Amino acid sequence: MAILRRALDALRAIVISPEFAGCGLCYLIWLVTPITFDGIGSRIKADEKLWQLVLALPLLVLPWALVEAKAVLFPVEPSSARRSLHLWPDYWRLKLRVVLALLWILAAAVLSVAVWLFKGDLSDSVAGVLSIGAIVICLIAAGSLWWAAINTKEIVQK
């Protein structure tokens, strides 16, 4: 029963998340007005330097996110101070959300690399929505990690 509860919580954490909402919003805008992303895609594809900078953002955020994840799970240095956090019955939920945030950032990084590799095969609209989607997902997940690091440190130090 505990495994099922954890699996359902993981599914809920994926579907009901700001990252998923960011994906859905990008997709919805692309469905309603694909021309919005045509300009973005064509501009990014035309300027090689801009293209590399935009698509490098999720790759650059990934190492920072690993450091932030450590700050969330181990917010203070002496292990005795974080003992209360690790003994918390819902600590596994915090850990799950940290892992999911890292997976969202990794997915955004992989998406950026895929767009960069296949940019010639993608239409301007698709390249634009995938690039913007990767950036949105990455920034939302990074912001969530940053906020969680601040809050866990504040709670543990009380």
C-alpha cells in the first residue's frame, strides 16, 4: 500500500506542477497561434550565436541545480542540525520533488540538445516552441529548487 501511495504521489507531483503547467501553456499557445513561435524559431535559426546561447541555458542550469538540490536535502553543515529534517515522516516527498525538478531540468537540457541537432529538420514554429518550452521548464524547475533551498534552510535553522 505504501508503494502505491508513493507512486500516486509521484504522478501527482509530475502532473500538478508548475513545470507541467509551463509545458501545457507553451503547447496551448503553439496550438492556438503557431505563428507566435514562427518568428522566434526563424530568428533563433538565423542567428547562430543566439541559437547557441538560448539552447545552452538548460545545460548551464543543470550543474547549478545539482548544487541547489544538495542545499535542499542537506541545508546545514552539521549533520546533527539536519537530523530533524531527515527524521521528518514526509522527507521522502521533499526528496521526490527535488529529484523530479532535476529530471525536468535534465529533460529540458536533452530537448535543447535535440533541437540544436535537428534544427534543420524542424519547422520554425516547432523549433521556436521547443526552444522556449525548454527554457520555461528549466527556469521554473530551477526557481522551485532555489525557493525550496531557502525554505528548508530557514526551517532547519529555527
